[in-house]
Amino acid sequence: MTLADTVIASQSPRVIRVLRVLALVPLVLSCAPSGENPTNRLMTWEAPSGDYRIRYLEPPWGLVEEDASGAYFRISSNLMIFGDVDGGPGKYDLRTSVIAGAVPMLMDSEVRRATSTSGRVIQDGPRSITTDEGVVGSELLLFDEPDPIERYRRVVLLPLSTGNVLRLDFAATPDLDTDEVSAMIRNVGIGVEVEP
């Protein structure tokens, strides 16, 4: 082909590139999660008892350990990812446990513990929080002064159908009063899972 030849549009490099990209679009869309339900991207960890489920995005969250009493989830800190630190607190941590009692009584106990712990300040709460399934619980937002590092805490209590209470204990270096953490709490499943 010389400069004097007329260029056929379908042979131009730009058109060929566009055609290649358009050929990839159906492949990408077929692999993508359903746009109808954003929870399709979430992993689900179910308690051995079947009383509750934690839904989390992996990555960045990862399941660190689990047993009959609950589970421990973490988003690793930069020191864990890029440094030589193999342990200690993550950037975000979540521990779950089931405790006997009722939400109001246990929240009173959380408030008393917070006010009697040196360096711990209640930032907000107790306040109500409702899951997407309509389960109403209570939460407390705390801040621990540096010892050795500052940590925000968010303790959530949700009633279980067994008469016990699910305790979610978030701890993080960044503030935990965010839409992302609230969405994670709202996605907690209580009781027998109902298919949509």
C-alpha cells in the first residue's frame, strides 16, 4: 500500500483496534458479576451453628481463623503487606462471637467497660442499627488513645433467634464510622438463610 492508495475504513489501525475491543466486551460482560445484585461479589462465612453469616469482600478482607465460637477477619496493614511485620493488628480487624444475654443488658455492659477503660473514649452511641433483613441491634463507637497506636472500635450487638447475641468487634487504624463498614454490618445474615 502506498500513500497514493485509498484507505479502506475497515483496514485502518483505529478501526481494527475498536473492532478488537468490541469483540472483548461480550467476554468481559459474561464474566462480570450480575449488575442486579451487588452482593454477588461478596464471600460468605457461616457460623458452624448456622445462627449467622458474615458477608465480606475478599480482597481486601480475608478470613484469618475460625472456630465454633466465631471468626476473625482482617484487612492487612501496609506494614504487613510491604514490611517484615507478621502479626499484630491489621489495618482493619473484625472478631465475631456469640454471647448469652439480651442486647440492652449487654450494651449497658459494653458502655460500663468502655468508661472504665483507661484511654478509651465513647465517640457515639449506643445507637440503633438495622440489618438489610430487618434485624435491629445496637452499636457503640469507641476510640482508644495511642497505646502504642490509636485504634477506633465499633462494637455491634445483634439478637439471634436462639436468644443469644451476636457480637461484632471491629478495630481499625482508620475511623470505622463509614458507609462501607455500615454496609458490611447491614449485610450480616441472622438465622436460616432465605434464598432470594
